[in-house]
Amino acid sequence: MGDIAPRELISLADDEGNSVTVNVLGRDPGWSAGLEAEIVVQTPFVSGRIDLILYSSKRESWADALDKLDAGEDVAWMEMSNGPSVFIQLAGERDCPEVVVEDESGSMVTVRVPLVPPDDCATGRTPGT
């Protein structure tokens, strides 16, 4: 199998400068079935990144997560595995979608990134609230 070119697997962002991205960097040199990847968090307040290995089961579970999002459900991706977890909540603590990246098994840091929808996006909120 040939090399895999680096590419963006997931990009969740808003116009306020908040984003959570999962980038696939290439094959894991220690295991050909795994892909080296990273989660990158960018906000005007905090930014960071964490490495991870994407096994086929994690890639398949992302497809399941997309189906749940399409059905209007919140999702948990890579929950309860070694390494970081990603949670997408469609109605977060600030009444807007948010992404929570949790690295409980490593740094023990959790980052909550609200994604503010554009003004013309239907959010279920009343104008002016």
C-alpha cells in the first residue's frame, strides 16, 4: 500500500475563529493498519493539539457518528478508548452547537469549543435571544 497524503478528516468551525479539526497525517510506522492523526483545537482564547492513532474501528465509528448527527443526535466519538474523545453536542451549554475534546487518559484536559452558527442559520432560538 502506498503512502497516505495528509488530509483533513473532520473540520468543525465557525466565523468566530473557533474550530476543531482532525487531520490524518499518514500511516503509523509501527502498525500499517493504523493512521497517524491529530486533533487540533483553535479558538481566540486557547489552542492546542493532541496526537492519536486512528484504527479502522475508529474510522468506521466516525461514519456512524455522522449518521447520528444527520439524524439530529449528539455524538460521542472514540469515547472510552485510549487517547482523546470527541463529543459533539448540537445544543451545548451556550445554546449553540459545541465540540468537547477530552483527553482523560493523557493530559486529563477537557476543552469545550462552542460553534456559533451564522445569523441566517436556523438554530431554534428566537431572534434577539
